[in-house]
Amino acid sequence: MSQSYDPDQIERIRSTRQVLAGDEVQPLTDPWARPTGPLGLTPLQLQYVAGVLILLVIGAILIPVAGIGVASVPLFILGLALLAGWLLF
């Protein structure tokens, strides 16, 4: 017993197969994806490095301006960030 399909149903089945086959599906960006760019870092690692560098610059600026007492706060956070990066990456 064979089934006969009308042309509209055949076209719907064909377009469904194309979607399920992934012809036009783009993968989502994954922060843990493979390294890209000239530095060879993932996007998550780039954000981490940028945050650590900002903390380092803030601490370095605060040492001569406000003293080591005030600069110890961002430097302490920098130390915690470096430990977290060592454990995470």
C-alpha cells in the first residue's frame, strides 16, 4: 500500500529535512570553545585577562596616589582573581 503525497506536503517534508539536517543552523558561541585569534585564547579567557589587567592597573595607580593601604583592596581582589583563574583554567 503506497502513500501518495500532494506537492505541498512533499515541499514541507523537504524543507523539514533541510532544517533537521542543519543546512542553515549556526552553532551558538560557547565561552569554552576552542581558542581563536592571535593570542590563542577563548572569549572567556580574554575577558578574564582584561579584568585582571584592569585590577593590576588600578592597584599600580593607587600605590603612589593614595598609598599601599588603599591599593591593597584591588591588589587583594587581583590575588583572588589569579587564584580563581589558576583553579578554573
